Amino acid sequence: MTRLVVAAWVVGAAAVLAPPRGSTAQPSAERALTDLVDAPDSATAMAAVDRVVASGVSIETAVERLRAGRRYPEPGRSPVTMRFTASDKTPLEAVVELPAAYTPARRWPLRVQLHGGVGRPENADPRPLTPNRLPGEEAIYVQPRAHARAEWWHLNQYEHIVSLLDRLKRAYNIDENLVYMTGVSDGATGAYFYAMKLATPFSAFLPLNGNMRVLATPGTRANGQLYAGNMVNTPFFVINGGRDPLYPAASVEPHLRMLQDAGATVEYRPQPEAGHDTRWWPNERAAFEQFVRAHPREPHPATLSWETERTDHYNRVRWLVITGLGRRPGDDAGLEDVNRFAGETPGQRMYARMYPSGRVDVARRGNSYEARTRGVTTFSLLLSPDVIDFAQPVTVRVNGAVVFNALVEQDLRTLITWAAQDADRTMLYTAALQIRVP
């Protein structure tokens, strides 16, 4: 299981709300489920897991309750500032703006907007935070703040984004399948980072005037090893200016071709006459928003590919979790590292490789899984009743060998534990298969 980040927040108190009408749970089970669903953060939700399991509620009733979610309170003032303390004690903050028409009765898109200029000192004037917001559709906008001690690609900022998404999904009625990230300049480069490290919650990444190769520069101190192949899981909308003195379109196009060759969905809209600015936004806004609407997140995609060098975090993409690393005799040599592009020298390397890593490519068809692995000893498949028929056997093949073929029993603790962590009404798992690579 991926690591849970426990952190301190300063926000308004959450309202205690009644369960949805029509709930079929017994009173004790309903109370436990309500405590879990209405928890203000994942750590609090996890504290309710044992009580839900002990209540004896059926899996069917628990799934129904989790899909119904909470009753969101009427909104307070907007904008609101959320504050966070990372594990290294760095204080961070984000501004949340609600649309004027916001009502908790419907689900709303969430735009995560990352600003540029992350090298500013921590005590710099915070005014540059909100002007980086590009005007757009009626959605919930969250604008975190970065600075030199907490750039987008640092671990403390990663913790911030993880906890920020968790808190927002519990505070507002957010459409879990329309959570997207965009950013300008350093913010765009940050979006590339999260596509490689935190793809699970996002429907799309829309980097504007950025460059993924910046993350390869030692001075950025990007946390963890970087795998461009992980970007195949989420679609991209990319804009760069032809006259940009920092990241001209011609310099980033080989990187985008590398992603497309790996199988990523990339809509690239270069602006030949533009510099390092967004003067093209009025003309491109409609295409940007159309892309977002045309690419909602698929909570249970049929194919996934993920690579990591660690198993405490950065090791999950949706229903695939890498839990053990190491070479195996049957490793698939065909899983090439997506790490070379047509740069100044043929086959130029994108990111450094200092530590051994593991990768899993897996495809699901009905109840059958076909996985290819390299450098992985164990991984988990999270099974959802939305796509798996638990009345029929589940078959798993790894590198051509059948490693599992049997009925799978649904498990309440698995369901409740992942629901407490994910806070996602559309991504529920009632079983987890632990797979050992032969």
C-alpha cells in the first residue's frame, strides 16, 4: 500500500451531516461509515476503518454508501486559504476559489493551477500567486504556492499536493474524474513531474510554456528518479512559443515525439510567434477547455504502465501497485526504458539512471490480466466490482506464465481501507490480488 501522508491543516471545521436517504446499513454500521465518509482527511478516515469492519456491514451496502458519498455543506467565503505543514516542517499554502454558481448539489471540475517562478525566496511577496490563474470554465480552482525551499518537484510540495487533493475532495463536491493540472513556465514543468509521480487522481495534464527536461538538471533537485514512460497513463495538452527564449517550441518537440512514440496521448499546439508568455490564451482557451471535457479520467482503465525505484511512495497508478523490486529470471527484456529522444546527439538520454527500478505493463480484458514486468518481484492488482465479475474466476498471466486462476473473494477491509485513502466515489476496490512474479 502506498504511504499515507499525515499532516496538519488549518481550515474551516467540517459539518456533521446525516447519511443519504435510503441507506440500508444498520445504525452502528451507518455511524461508522458516516465517520469514515465524512472524515476531513485520509488519516481521520483510516481511524474509522476498524469500526466499519467490526460492524459487520455487507460489502454491497458499504459500496452503496461509499458511492453515495457525503452531503456537502453549503460553501462559505471564497477565496479561502488552506495551510499545510510538510513532513520537513516547511509551511505551505494554497488559495481555493469557488465558482459563483457553486452548489454542493452537483459535481464540479477541479483545476490545479501551478504558477511559475518557483525560485523566489520563501518570504517573497505572495501576490504573484493568484495572478497566475488563467481565466476559464466554471470550476473549482486551487492555486498552491511554491518557493525556493518547496519547488513543485520537491518531496514537501508533493506531500502538499497529495494532502491538498484529499482535503478538497472532502470539502467540496468535486467530480473525481475531472481533476486536471495545468501550469505556466515552472508550473508547466511541475505538471510533467506529477504526471510521472502522481497520475492516479488526474484526468489530464496541460503544461504551458514548460520543459520536462528541466527536471533532469541537478540544480532542480527533483525528488526521486524520473520515468517518462509513466506519462502514457494520462493525456497531455501542450503549448510552447516559437520565440520563447527559455523553452522554444523547437527544443521541446523532440520530447513530445518521444512521449507519442511511447503511446502517450499528446495534443500539441505550438505558437510560432509567441514568447515566454500567454498572450495566445484568448485564442487557445476554447481548445484547452474542449480537451479537458473530452478527456475525463477513466477510473478503471484497461491498460496501465508504471515504473518506480521505490515502494513506499511513487509506486501506484490507479489499480496497479508495485510492492517489491528486484530482478527475476523471466523479466521481459522488451520493456525498454522510455528515456531517449532525438536531441543534439542521436538517442540523447532524458533522465539520469542511478538506481535500479521496476516496471509493470498490464492489460485487463474482462476477468483476465496480462502483465509484463521488468525488475519487479511483487505487485498488487486492485479489483473493482465495476469491471470484475466476482462470480467468475480471475486469471493473471505474468511474462507469459499463468500465476493465478481462481475465484476471488471480496473483502470488506480492502474496500474500506482503499476508500479511506482515496476519497473517491468512482474508484472502489473490493479485493486486492498480491502477485509474485515467477
